[in-house]
Amino acid sequence: MLTVGKGNCNNVILRGDFWDFDRLYFAISKFTGDFGIDSTCPFPGYEAICESLLGLCYELRKAQEGKREVYEQYNGIPEEWFEEKTEIDEKFNEMNDSDYTFDDVEDDDEVDEDMGSDTHFSKKDFPNFTTTNTLLQLQIPFSEALYYALIFRELLEKKDLFLEQRKQMTKDTKNGMQELNLEYYYCQAHTDLARITIHTESTFRALYHLIGKDAYIRYIDLFSAKPDGFMNCDLQACNELVVEYSKESSNNNDSNNLTTYLDKLYKELH
């Protein structure tokens, strides 16, 4: 699963395998209507705001192309699970009874179940086994990550518009996509909403760890006060703020820089 966490210098780190990035990329594309021929934004009045999310999609795609970073992470599988042992070791490794003979062992299954072994798998069957997983990684400034998260937060409150659009698409028999649209609406749409929700909430959690409980609660309450903040905001001014503070935070690990940004962004949205 794609994870989001606090990095250095007021950056947010996204990590996952190729498919984690791919699924989030297409979830965002479908959610905002930027997917397929003749697709339309399901959120009237938010077309330009949804286009702002293309910045995140761009970063996700660049990570998939290997143009960002990679990260090695311990996968939790002990190396000793793959140590090879002889047949005798398998059967008598933990036995202390000197009178025990091969005749007492009926079959290999009984040995595995009753006598135990530290070895679970064979290296012959898993020649590519390692104790680490290689993940894709990208870092984006906190100001940018929070901007996307706040947009998602507002749009997710209107997710019924997205679901209604996808439902209507299941009735379109002209473009030959009806079966795919049916499958997506009934089996995948809510999964994509969950992916976007997890990404959004994980970003806010990273903010919590950066600025602390009291400041976090204050800002969440402020931004929750008006649910349609992006609808009537000066979008250009908001984008300029993101760019300004992205540059300032590139070598600055001071959380005060971020709270100043949030104060200014709040004023633009309200």
C-alpha cells in the first residue's frame, strides 16, 4: 500500500510499489473526470480546481518512470526461513529422544506438523528471495501536499456527484464501454474513493506530527468552518502561495514556515 509520511526540510514522502502509484494515479484521474475520451468533471464549478491535482498525478507518473527515487525497506521475512537443511535435520533437529528411529516417522507431513522446523521455504523454490522490498519514492513540499489534500477533502464531501456520474455511465450503450463502466461502478469506484481518502488522511497525519496536536486541531477546525472554500477562492493566488512556500521550505525544516503558509492559504479560501 502507498504510504505518506513526514520527510526532512518540510517535505512529504510517498512510498509504494509501481502498482500502488499506478492505482492512485488512475483513481485521481477517474475521480476528477480526467480519464478517457469525452470525460467530464463530475464536480460543477471545480473544473479548474481539479486541474490543480494534475501536479500530483505528474509526480506519481514520474516516480513510475523511475525519475524520482527508490527506497529499500525490510519486508519482515526472516532470512532463516530460507536456510536449507538436510532430510535428517528436518526430522530430528529438535528431538532429544535417542531411541527415536526413522520407523517412528510415518510421512513428511507428520514431521512438519508434529516435530517443527525453523525452515519454512526452500531457496530452490524462491531463488529471488531477499529480506527487503524495493519501493518507489517521491518527495513533494508540505505546502503542495497539503494543498492537494485540502482539495481532496472538499471534493470527497461531494463524492455522491462522482458516484452518480459513474452510475449514468453504466447506461451508455453507444461507446462500447458499458460492461467496463458497470464493473467499475459496482466493484471499483468505492475502492478508488478509499485510496484517495487514505492518501488524504495520511497527509494530514504527517502534518499532525510536524506541527503538533494543538496547532493541527486549530487548522483542521479553521478549514472545516467553510466546506466550499475552493469554490469561490482566487485559484491563481492559491497556486502562487503553493509555489512560494515550496521554494522557501526546500531547505527549511521550521514548522513555523508551514503554519504561516496555512494562515495565508486559509485567508485565500475564506
